[in-house]
Amino acid sequence: MGDHVYKTIEVTGSSTEGIEAAVRRAVSKASETIRQLRWFEVVDTRGHIEDGAIKHWQVTVKLGFTLEE
Amino acid sequence: MGDHVYKTIEVTGSSTEGIEAAVRRAVSKASETIRQLRWFEVVDTRGHIEDGAIKHWQVTVKLGFTLEE
Amino acid sequence: MGDHVYKTIEVTGSSTEGIEAAVRRAVSKASETIRQLRWFEVVDTRGHIEDGAIKHWQVTVKLGFTLEE
Amino acid sequence: MGDHVYKTIEVTGSSTEGIEAAVRRAVSKASETIRQLRWFEVVDTRGHIEDGAIKHWQVTVKLGFTLEE
Amino acid sequence: MGDHVYKTIEVTGSSTEGIEAAVRRAVSKASETIRQLRWFEVVDTRGHIEDGAIKHWQVTVKLGFTLEE
Amino acid sequence: MGDHVYKTIEVTGSSTEGIEAAVRRAVSKASETIRQLRWFEVVDTRGHIEDGAIKHWQVTVKLGFTLEE
Amino acid sequence: MGDHVYKTIEVTGSSTEGIEAAVRRAVSKASETIRQLRWFEVVDTRGHIEDGAIKHWQVTVKLGFTLEE
Amino acid sequence: MGDHVYKTIEVTGSSTEGIEAAVRRAVSKASETIRQLRWFEVVDTRGHIEDGAIKHWQVTVKLGFTLEE
Amino acid sequence: MGDHVYKTIEVTGSSTEGIEAAVRRAVSKASETIRQLRWFEVVDTRGHIEDGAIKHWQVTVKLGFTLEE
Amino acid sequence: MGDHVYKTIEVTGSSTEGIEAAVRRAVSKASETIRQLRWFEVVDTRGHIEDGAIKHWQVTVKLGFTLEE
Amino acid sequence: MGDHVYKTIEVTGSSTEGIEAAVRRAVSKASETIRQLRWFEVVDTRGHIEDGAIKHWQVTVKLGFTLEE
Amino acid sequence: MGDHVYKTIEVTGSSTEGIEAAVRRAVSKASETIRQLRWFEVVDTRGHIEDGAIKHWQVTVKLGFTLEE
């Protein structure tokens, strides 16, 4: 986290398994188009319920990446 | 999430295992008396410590459900 | 949580596995020097990304303990 | 707002028209079962988009009512 | 605060005396219909003024109670 | 919004019609005594309910004005 | 709290006795110059300590008053 | 809101008419370049005042859209 | 509050009487080991309920003290 | 900060130089009409950009002053 | 700030000198690819410490720019 | 910021010069007793005013340091 300029974006990943899997999905999808991802911060943890059971976990993360020189 | 009226309640579930299990317990207990649960949002993650180890995870969620027509 | 005085400190644990493991690491490290840990509250969930994958989860918790009489 | 005890609940109304209509829908639905509604406070204004246009406005309000003596 | 599921409600008590009396009034009124109240948290302290003097203190508390098994 | 000093005040306007009308009432009343109003920011949207219908919308705005040189 | 325009100011009262006395001091001082005070809201409770004991309680309140027609 | 990855952006729309029109302008402008807009959330409502009257309403919304597979 | 460096800690005091007594207990306990306490700020007011009555008030304060030269 | 009543106002100063200069401008302007200014707190730091460079820094401060006896 | 649609992005600039220089670096880097930058707002001021001295200041700003017609 | 446990403390530094100098004073004082300081975050910027001019800047920072293995 040294002498660079970073940009932050906000992405929501979903998963039927749980919180970590939803975060990993968000990071994985973002890394398809952004090479220099450096950190994440969880900002919101939500989900959908059907018939009394959790169907999807939806976790919103801020993702920071280096703007290349 | 269409043309309905929703009510939100706040429930805390606990678990010896972890965060997802505590959320599932809160949803499961609430669904015993509320049929139309639709979504949850985690608002607080706490827990109890005994002898230097975590004994319970206690996760507070907002739960939204449809008010039936 | 009865008739005592408590002090709260803020500690960040890290883990390559996930959120619960990072919290357990923070609690475990703090309990090496503090005997009367009673509760925790998650205040921040972050982490590091390398080559498009999460390398560390870093979870900051408030830890409360009894000030001994 | 004198010498009473009040309870607050959280309700989300939706409307295709706009914010005021969504709040009115929430108040109207809640008043079917609660007689002593006294005040509201808007806590969240969201909505759904389809084909580049807003389909529903969804406004969450806190509703306060008198607990009868 | 062990292995249970809790529900939280929000109630406002009022008093001509002061903050503690308003909280006690909220707890007392809620306990008429809820048996398992366990904790409270003050979320708002307001009041009314008439002729330059405080007429009512109005304190809003969150009240947590055990959902019975 | 250039090279000036601004002061901010907080005013609540009310209306039987809706949110915009309540904001306009607050701005209009403040402009009777303050000449250099420049901007507003909505900070709170509340209202009163009587017989299950909204009687007044009450919108609190911050109002910024130039301190004259 | 009907069809009026209100202004809100922020005042801090202090007291050697406690929180209610500090709020009353703030209200009393403000009412020397403002006739139409209607409500208060506590926004901050602080104080000074000397020789291990509390010397002053300092409570900051928002005070609302009617702008006269 | 099922099994997808979403991205959130922040856009401010303005209007001489009111809040809903400013939100619609923000959504409409964003939909020129983003096809999969799904939801919005109002985060800020401000505006400009000239000669004691509101000239523009400026509403900032978060806009969520599906990242295509 | 002049030309010094201060450290802030967070302590929770409890009391069967009320808020001020719980704050005094926190200050008193902290002053057993810290000589230079200067100010406090209330950050949280909670408590325990048994059989429909408040058993303990628990008030969390930030305490600031001078780091000695 | 002893046994007085304080009032707080909110003022925004601007500067082409930086943050401290903008705060100083706000304090200086306010002191033209208020004699007993005692403290400030920075609540917002913004600014204007023209042609890719910062033209003005605009810093909003709360200013506290003693209400004279 | 008239009749336009704005987009907001979040960028972090770093500097060994101080806060203003880190903000200027963020604005300068962003202006390489965005022509219509109009305003900034500081949202976070952090930094790195090595051997007891500050090595980098890292300031996160929101940057607003006009979406061209 | 890798595989360690960190503790966070809150310290306020003061300076007659400005914000950066106050932060440096806080870091410098804390480093007299803590060897492994790693990062800071500004949480509050305040100050004292005398005779219409700023006498001290007081900046509160969170300081993070490695708990040694």
C-alpha cells in the first residue's frame, strides 16, 4: 500500500453457501477485467429467504486496485 | 420485491459454530410464526468468550416479510 | 454481564481461511495477556487480494474484559 | 406526543408513482391493524429499474403508535 | 445471553422527571405483554418544552427478549 | 460556490401536500430574513398521522448562505 | 408540531449534578432570548474529570423553536 | 436479485421539478451506457437556491447493475 | 486541553441506580490506575432487565487522559 | 470549558491554499461578529476542481462560543 | 453545479508530504482519463508508519464529474 | 499488513501549526513506548480558539501496531 493511486469500486457477490464464498465470487468476477486488485472491505451482508430457508447470501464489498502508472 | 408492503423485524440468532449458523438459526426460528419471510440483512455480529475461547456467536439480522393482502 | 467494570480494546486478527478463523485468532492472541475476556463485537471485515484471489481475511473486533476488583 | 408510551415498527411501501405514494401505501396498510398511528420517519428510499426506467419506488418508514392504557 | 433466539422491539417511554424514569416507564409498559425481557439500549433522548421549561422527557429504547422454545 | 464564507442553518418546513412543498416552505420562510440563500440539503423526512392518514409532511433541511463581505 | 416552520439550534449546558440538570441549564439559557422553544434532542453527553472525579457534565442538545408568522 | 454479481455506481441527477424527476434523470442518463440496471437507492437530496426559490433539485443515487456472464 | 498528547480508552461502568452512577463507577475504577484522567464522553447506554424491572444500568464511556511528558 | 452555556454554529471557509487556511478563514470571518469563540471541529472537507487542478478548498467547521451571562 | 448529470468515483492518493499533496495526486491522476472533474470530498485520511515516523499519507476522496451530453 | 495480529489505540496530538504536525506529534509520542506502529487513521480534527484565532489544532488518530509473536 505504498506510493500509488488506488481506485475503489463496489461489487456484490452472491452464493448459496455463505459469506466467504459470496466475497470470493465478487473478487473473482472483478478480477476478470481488473488486474491490480489489492484489498476488499465488506460493507453489507444480506440475502434472500424462500420457504423459511436462506437461498442466497449477497455480500457487498469495496474493492481497491492500483491505477497503473 | 415487487408491488407489496413489507414489515421488518430484528432478531438475534446464536450458534457455537459461526456466523452463518447463527443467521440460519434466527431465520429458522422466525419462520415458525411468519410465513412470508423474504430477505435478511446482518446488522451486528457479536459473541461470548469463556476461558479465552469463543463460546457463542450472536448475529442480529433484520428480517423482511410480505404483509399479506 | 452483571455488577462489574469492563474495558474494551480493539484487535485485528488475520487468517487465510475466513472470517471466523480471523476472529478466533484475535481472541486467542488477546487471551495470552488478558485473563477475563468476556465478549467480542465485529467492527470491520477486510482483506488482501493477490493475483485475483483473497490471501488474508482481516477482521477487527472490539474485545471486552472485566477489570478485576 | 405527551404522556404516553409509543412503539415503533418498520414498514416498506411500494408505488409505481413516487415517494409520497409509497409512504402513503405503507401508512395505509399498517393502519388496517394498528389504530393509534401517530408519526412516520423515512429511513430508506430505494426502487427497481427495468429496461432503463423506474418500475417501483420502495420507501421504508418507521411508524410510531400509542400503546393503549 | 446464551443459546437462545432474541427479538428486539423499539419503545418510547415518557416522564416529567427525567431519563431513567422514562426508560423505566417503557420497560414497565412492555413487560405487561412480554414476559422474557432481557436487556435495553437507549437509542434516542428527546423531550418537549413549554414556556421555557422541559415538560416531558421522551426516551426511546430497544428492548430485547427471548423467543420461547 | 467560490471564494466566500458560508453559514449553515437547520430549518423544518411542513406541508399537507408532500416532501417538495415542505422543503419549499422552509426555503421561503428562511428567505424572508436571509438574502443570500445558496443551497439546501434534506436531512430528515418525517410527518404526522391522524386517523390512518398523513396529515403533515415535515422535512428538515440544512440551508447554506453567503456571509456578506 | 403542526403547520409551522421550525428552526433548530445546538446548545451545550453544563452542570455539576448530572445530565438532566445540564439539559435544563441549556434550555433555560436559550429561553432567555427565544420565546417559542418546542422540543430538544440530546446529541452528546460529555464531561470533565479532575482528581479522579467528575467535575462538570456537559450535554449538547438540539433545540427546536417555531419561527413566528 | 438471484445468483449474479452486481456492480454499484453513484450518479447525481438534477431537475427543476422535484426529487422523482431528478432520480429519473440519473437513471435515464446511466441507462444510455449500462444495459442491466436493476435497482437504485437515494443517498443524498440537495439543491440550489436563487432569489429565495429552489432552482435545481440534485439527487444522488446508487445504481446497481448485473455484470454480464 | 492545551499542548499535550492524550490517550483515549473505553470503559463500561454499571450501577443499579442509574446513568450518572454508572459513569461515576467507570471513572472511579479507571482512576485507580490512571492519574491524569481529563474528560469522558458517553458512547452507549444499556442495561439488564429481570422480572420486568431494570436490574443494572451499563454505560460505556470514552475516557481521555494526558500522556505524561 | 467549565461552567458555561455554549452555542454551536456551522460555517464553511474556502481557500486556494489548503485545509488549514480554509479553517482559519471560517474562524476569522465568524469572529467579526462573535466575540467568545472557543473551539472548532472539522465536519467536512471538500473543494472545486477546474481543468484537472484544485481551485478552492472548502472546509466546514462547527464553531462553539460562550453565551455571555 | 447546474442542470447536468454527475458521476462520482472514489480514488486514494498518497504522498510523503501531507494531506493536501495526497489529494492533489488523486485529482491529478484521475484527470489523466476524466476531463470533466468538478469537485472532491475527503472521505478518509490514513497513512503508514515506519520506525516511528509517518512514511505515506493516504487520502481517499470522492471525485465528481459531468457526464457529457 | 500480512499474517499478524494488530492492536489499535486512540491518541490525540496537538500542534500550533496545523493538522499534519498534530498527527506527527501523536505518532511520535506513541512510538516512545510502542515499537511496532504500522498505520494511522484520522478520526477527529478539532482545535481551540482564543481572541478570534486558532491556538491549537488537536487531531485524534487511531494507531495500529503489531502484537509481537
